[in-house]
Amino acid sequence: MHPTNALKMTQALKEAGVTVQTGEIEGASHATIIGAMAPPLRWVNDVRAQVVTYLDTMLK
């Protein structure tokens, strides 16, 4: 995602009262982020770990 789009989405979500946490996954694309959620491709990047940590924090 282009940084400008991320900033706009973050702002819109905050205005809607949503808790937002942003981050960057170096060298990742939409495809590798989605793929890395699957067990065989978790080595591609750490997006799954980031999502699990976020959900663990937010759902307590």
C-alpha cells in the first residue's frame, strides 16, 4: 500500500472511533502478506505474528 493511502485509511478509521495500529513489513507486497498467513509460507515475512499479537492485545 502506498504510504499516502495508509495515512488516509488510518485517519478515516480513527475518525470512525476505531483503534488503529500501523506498521511496515519491509519488502512485502499484498500477495506475500496474504501468502505468509498460510503455514507453509510463514517464513516469507512476519505478518502472521504481527496479526496474532495485535488480536491477542485487542481481544483481551
